[in-house]
Amino acid sequence: MLDRIDLHVEVQPVPFEKLAQTPLAESSGEIRKRVIAATQRQAQRFAAVPHIHHNAEICTKQIRNYCALSKTSLALLKSAMDRLRLSARAYDRILKVARTIADLAAMDTISDAHIAEAIQ
């Protein structure tokens, strides 16, 4: 059942010291700009594809075109698939999430780091 959900995020309690610090993280406004840029990137990518506007909407056949991996990224994904006993559905979802992570980083290709983050 869990492989039908694209993102799983484990939230750890935040220690008081961290809560009391001045924030050094990216602001909501900066994150919003990255999300808008990623959305525009996807709109351009799928401009000629009917009924598809975002990475989440691509089908299994289209994943091969839009989510190409290097040999090292493919090996990392294969290792995770074997170790975690993931399904074909999970494979497709990891690639779509990795493509979105790459878009948020303004990258044209999916890197090992994007695959690793999507697996998490």
C-alpha cells in the first residue's frame, strides 16, 4: 500500500535550541520562486505532449524519455530496488520524484543525488 504514495517524510522532533536559533534556512519566498521555476520548466518540457503538464502525469512509456539515468544512478536505483524489495510502481514513482527534484535544482539531467533523495 505504501508504494502508492509518492512521498514519505519522517518528521523528527525539533530540539528547543534549534527552535530558538535565528533561521538560516531558505525562506518561504525563495522556495516559492524555485517551485514556480520548476513548474515552468515542466510546462516547457511537456508543451507538445497533450494532457501532460507535470512530471507526476507521465506514463511508464514516457518515463524512459524524460527520466534518463546515468549508469551510476541506475546502479543506485537497482540496489535500492533489490534491498528494499520495491515494486515496479515504486520504480516509476522514484523516477518521477527524482525528475522533480532535478527540476527544483534547475538541472536538465537527473543525478545520483536526485535518485538518492527520491529513494529516501
